[in-house]
Amino acid sequence: MTSKATSIDIAYRAGVSQSTVSRALRNSPLVNLETRQRIQAIAKELNYKVDKNASNLRTQNSHTLALLICEDPTNDESLINPFFLSMLGSITRATAQQGYDLLVSFQQLSSDWHADYEDSNKADGIILLGYGDYVDYEHKLQKLLEQNTHFIIWGAEHNNKEVLSIGCDNHQGGVIATEHILSLNFKNIAFLGDASEHSPEFRDRYLGHAEALKKAGIKLNKKCQFDAISTESSGFDAAMKLLDSGHQFDSIFAASDLIAIGAIRALKQRGVNVPEDIAVVGYDDIPVASFANPALTTVKQNTKLAGEILVESLLKLIRGKDVGPQLIPTNLVVRQSCGGVDKS
């Protein structure tokens, strides 16, 4: 007796993963048309039949979306990056406007947060905010793909085209921040933030910074880049290392507002005035940025629009519609930390 063909058999014949087979048989836009047609042809050749019971169970809708927020080191007990608090509000509103409920949970980096929300019918799809070390995070995204979970991430575009991402244009943000600093005749700009593959959003901001310098005919000083994660204490430590390095600098572009606020505290502790001696620009425009002393010039990310696009894109993905990655433009908010003080 000939055994029935399975999705594993199709995957073997097509040279793809089992999750790709599942998507292709559902006509998911995450699989390109040529691969979809090839998989569907193999399924027809093998007389593959979808398990209707499993399919029906799979397509049950909870009318709930899950928002998983990465735990971050913070100065309080919230363990939530302040930037994500405004994102939480915008995603909550956007979900309600679509007639969905929102399940909010922490994704602790040490836990199996990637457990299958869809198969347990907790949620129809997942929005992921934050990821810590991106290299360590990637295998968890792969797990979600293998489980055929509908999910979307906030952040830099992923090199795996099956991972759908929405994020702000960090490269453009790095350009406009640096161009503003240069317009005030500050020439020796230090960059505080991890610029490696471990932090792709910070890396894109650094690359935008480098592009703006090149366009202005100024050589990038790699010795004035100091790693920092998005906390005030990390910004403080990075700024102290910069001050102790002996390298000449007249301004700082920090990869986040928290880093910038920590850097300003370090400068003040060393008797350096901001912006008279050193200008500082941050990134994110978190609420505290306008209340810092001096008020922080920063690159603003549009969290209201971001929340709306994240929810709309995830629902399109759930419904099998075509959807792709998207970058949201940023804009500069000029305040006292790098305002009208011309270095010339």
C-alpha cells in the first residue's frame, strides 16, 4: 500500500523548508511566485491532500494580536525602553481601530518567548518590539518561520526576505543628524553606539552619519566611535571613555536619546558645557528628551504612524495579501543641546 505524500516529501523534492511548503500551498506572498508554482506543481504530482481538520484548526481566528516587547535594562523597574512605551500606545490604538484585541507580553531573551501563539489560538499574529543582541535573536525568528507563524518585527530590514520588517529610515536619520551638526560648523563628531551587526538599527544610523561626512568632504574618524547600548549608564560610560581617549571632538551624535542623556551627564561631570563646548544630538525623541538639561536635539521617529503600519501590515499578512518591508521617514527636532550655537 502506497503511503500518502506529506509536506516533508514536497519539501524534499522542492529543496525548500517544510514551512515554505506550507506557505506556498496557502498562496502566501512571502514565497515568490516561481517557488509557489513549483511547490504547487509537485504537490499536484504527488497527489498531496491538505489535512482539512488541521487546516480548519489552523485558520481559526482569535481576533487577537500579540505584542511581545523585549526586556531592556532600565533605571527603573519597568524594564521597557521608553521609546517602546509610545510604540505600545500607538499599537494599542491601531489594534482597537481594526476591531482586534491586543495581548501584551514580555519577550525575555532567556526564555522561549517564541512558543507558538497561533497554534494555541492565543493570537492570529505577533508584533515583535526590540531584540537585544540581533545575532542571538535571529534563531528565534527562524523558529517562528518554521512554525509558520504570522509575525512582523519593528526594526531594520532583515536579510531573510521571509521576515517582514517595518522600521524608520535609520540611514536617513543618521544623515540629517550629521548634516545639522555640520551646518553649525562642528567638524569633529564622535559617535556613541554599537555600529556592528549586533545592532543593525544603530549600524544604519552610523552609516548615514558616515555618508553625510563623506559628502561634506570630512574623513570619518573611526577612533571616535564608542560602543553603547540604549541606556543612560551605557551612554555615560561611553562618553567617559571618549573623554579619556584624548581624541579631539567638538560634538556627539548618540545612537539613542538615552545614550545622549547619559553622555551629557558625563560631560557635565567633567566640567564640559553643552552645547557651548560640545554639541549633542540624540535619536528617538522620547518624551524626556524635551525635559533634559539642556533640551535634547534629536531625530524623531513617528511612533503613531509606525503603530498603524505595523498593525495594518500584520493583518494583511494574516489575510494572505501582498505586503513588504517599509521604511518610515524621520525628521529632526532642534533644541538647545545642538541648536543655534555656531562653532565658528
